[in-house]
Amino acid sequence: MEENKTTTGSGPIPAAAENKFESSKTHVRKAAEDLKSAAGVMAGDLKSAAGQMAGEYRDKAEQVWDDARERARTLQEDGEQFVRENPTKAVFTALGIGFVLGLIFRR
């Protein structure tokens, strides 16, 4: 009886070696699939973490924006109240600031 042998250009390949080769190919394919799957899971985790961080930063930015808007509103109200209580002082202060700025920008 003849063993199940395949021949190549350099000679016969034993069936055991061919089976090992096929088994190795199967293992490599399985390993590649596992790596692809793991990479997909990692990408999903990273995407989720990035989305969560973006949401946190968006919330913080909205809070800072609201705080800044409130501060600007408070400063405006305080300025209006000062001008109502001290109209003469406010006019002379504005004239003085205008004069100084005129001197600075004139040069």
C-alpha cells in the first residue's frame, strides 16, 4: 500500500506534515479572527470612553459658559446701578478714560 503522499517540485510531502500545515493554517486563521474580534471590542470600548469624556467636557463647558454669562450680567447690572447713583462721577470717569485712551492710541 502506498501512503497518502503529495509531491512538490522538491519531492514528496508526508501526509502528517501536510496535516500539520493545514492545522497551522487553521490556527493562524482562528488567531487572526480572535485578534480582529478583540480589536473590535477595544475600538468599541475606546469609542464609548471617548463619548463619555466628550459628554463630561461638554457639560463642564456649558457650566463655565453659564457662569461667565451670569458674571457679565452681574457686572452690567452693577455698572448700571453705579451710573444711576453717581451720574456726574460716571460721566467724568468716562471722559477721563476716553482722554487717556486717546493719548495712548494717538502715538
